[in-house]
Amino acid sequence: MAPTLEEYERLMGLPLVESPLYFHQGQRPSWTTIAKLLRVPDTEVAKWKRNRNGIEGIPRVYVEERLLQFQEEQDWDAMIDVLGLLLYGVVLFPYIEDYVDLAAIEAFLAKKDRGENPTMALLANTYHTLSYCSGRKAGNLRCCTPCSTYG
């Protein structure tokens, strides 16, 4: 049994009536946009970007390194942005383990820059995962999708 839309709304702390809904538009963020978010030159992101199984993104370990660097520098605004990116990529919208893909980055930027509410996308992702696992009939699904929110 999966949570309802209303339950996800409460878990996320993001009332649906207070912000526009996030819907994937098929436009991935540019690597320049990602470099600005991580506060590094484009060339640095180019060294770390990967394509795993046809999915573009960046390794979680690199994003975590940036998080720790911002913590050491006490750059709290940058640290909050990178922590939010990690939450979206690893907790809310995981696709490949230890990897933050462009779809998760897009969802994060939609919330951060445009105030779009990701609750429906999270619910759809949960139902897709349950349907996929059920269709495989390869055992039980033994996990949960923890919820968190960007400030």
C-alpha cells in the first residue's frame, strides 16, 4: 500500500494549493546551470559528468565533496543548495545508486528556482516503482521512499 497524494502532501510539508505543481517538461538542466549550482567552473563539471546506462548525471561522491567544502568554508547558502540537490538525487528521486541524475537535478531546480511542488512527481515515481517491482514478480519490495523537503 502506498501513501495517497494527501499523505505525501503532509509528509513533504508542501501544500498543493500553495504552489504550482512540478511536471517534467523534457528539458534537462544544462551543465552550465549545474556548474553554477555547485559553484564550480564548467570545466570542473565536465570532468565529473557521467553517462551510466544512458542516464546523464554526476556521482554522489562528488556532490558530497562539494557539500563538505561549503561546510568548511561556512558558505551556508551554497551548502543548503547542495544538500537539497543530494536529497532530491539520493532520497526522493533515486534512479541509479550513488548517482545524481539530470531528472532529479531538474526536479530540484524546479522547486528551488520556480517554487514548483514535486509532491505529485514523487507519488508518480512511487507508484511506478511499485508497479515495476510487482510486474517483475521477483520477490518482495523491501524499501521505502523517505521524504524530505528543500527549505
